[in-house]
Amino acid sequence: MRIVYELKRGEQADVVLNNLYKHTQLQIGFGVIMLSIVNGQPRELGLMDCLKYFIEHRIEVVRRRTEYELRRAREREQHFARLPEALDHLD
């Protein structure tokens, strides 16, 4: 989003900008305690470390889910491989 303010002749840009900061949420600051558990230990992390550990966590989650789905697919494959043999014994 982009907003353009055109000032009248004689207006001071610094005064207008300071009023915008004062009376709107154009500039807001807030504190965050980024406390995380890393390798079983609580740690305060910076933004880059927090992102790094989050990405590592997501990679681990996707890897485990993929291994689980592969294991289930192989089990189903074994069941389907035995199906023709079972059908032969029905006759």
C-alpha cells in the first residue's frame, strides 16, 4: 500500500510526519521475548536463529511424515501382492 501526501506551500514536512507518527499507527514498536526450547534447553533466540530452528523443525516433520507414508504404502503393496495368491486358493 502506498499513500502520498501532498503538502501545501509553506507546510513543514517534518511537522506533518511527526503528527502522523503521533496520531496514527504508522509507526509502532513492541517487544517480543522469543523464548524457545532448543535441544531440550530453554533459550532466547534472535530472529535469524528462530527462523533457522523453525525451518529445521519443518524439515524434520516433513521427513517423518514422508517416511510414515512410505512405510504404509509398502505394507499395502505387500497386501496387494498376496491378493492373487489368495484368490487362487478360493477356487
